[in-house]
Amino acid sequence: MSSSDNAARCPSPVVSSADVLLVSISQEELMNSGHAMPEGKFCPICCLPIALPTGQHSVLKPCCTKPVCHGCLMASELAGVGDLCPYCRT
């Protein structure tokens, strides 16, 4: 028997669909494929996500019903806005 006959008889290596999936999806695609945070979980001023639990890291303003992060509240106080809402200024 020649080596070419032997190679023709050997089955090709089995590739599972999981192996193909792992090769075709990069790590960046995998990390970006998660669920997005709901709209209310971002500060409307700085557009950064509010850390969970949001009740400890933000204040819900009743005038505009927007959650404003503590960083933006502190920045508005330092800017002299006073008791006005830093988002709608009412």
C-alpha cells in the first residue's frame, strides 16, 4: 500500500460546530454582543452609565424624572447652580 492509498482511507478530522463557532467569533464581537443597559441607566448630562445599584449612585429629579449621577450633581453645585436641577434648570 502506498501512502496516498492510506491517506484516502483515513477519515478526515471531525470538526464540531462549536469549533467553527469559536473560530468565527472574535473576542471583541463576543464582548459587544451582550445586552445593552436600559435607557434610564445612563446620566443624561455626562452620558456615562450609572453604577448599580443606581439608587446609591444617582438621584432621580422629580422635575424632569431623569436620574442624574452624583458626579454631575457635585459639578453643578461647584458651578453655582444651587438647588436647580442640573438637567432642566428648573
